[in-house]
Amino acid sequence: MKRLGIVTALFVGTKILISNTVFAQLPDNYGAIAITPDGKVWGYSFDYPSREQAEKRALEECGTSTCQVQVWFKNACGAVAKNTEGKLGWAWADTEQQAQAQAVAACGTGNCRIETWVCTTRY
């Protein structure tokens, strides 16, 4: 019985080590969110091989000359929140929930709501 436990522990440890090694070899994924100063128009991107490409695509998706990239992220999530007065807050984090919570906090008031969020597939 003790031998089975040791073998199981070795198997699980080896599997985790291999998984982490393979994951570390995956290419990074970048994303970005661009938004107009009034927060009415936005565009986002995800899973691009570089920050520059992700930002360019987010600006293209936003589609107006007043759009600006407010947040970019690598292997993570980004979010933008807006309150009823038009104040914006944005953030990036390891998870969708964290990014949204931080964007709402950055917005600064209790009446902020998420306008948009996006995650890369590797986060």
C-alpha cells in the first residue's frame, strides 16, 4: 500500500512537471482594449503574438480617431468599467473576475459597471 502511494505521488509530480514545462514553451498571447474618451465606443483584441499587434487590432476594432489603448495584457485579462457620469476605469489581471473588480475599483464610484472585458486563451 505504501509503495502504491509513492508511485502515485511520483506519477502526479512528473505529470505536473511535464505540464508546466510544456506550458512554459507556449508562445505568449497579448490582448488590448481601446476606448474613446467618453467611453461610448470601444474595441478589443486577444491572442496576438505581440503587444503592438494587439494594440493595433484593438484600435481598428474601436474604429474612430479618438480611440486610445487604455489597457494591454499578456497571458491575462483586461476590463474597462464606466460610471453614469462617464468616468472610466480599466485594469488587467490574471483572471476575468480580478480584472473586472479592479476596473470597477479604478472607476471610483459605486455605480460603475463593466463596459467590456476580454481574456487571452492562455491566462
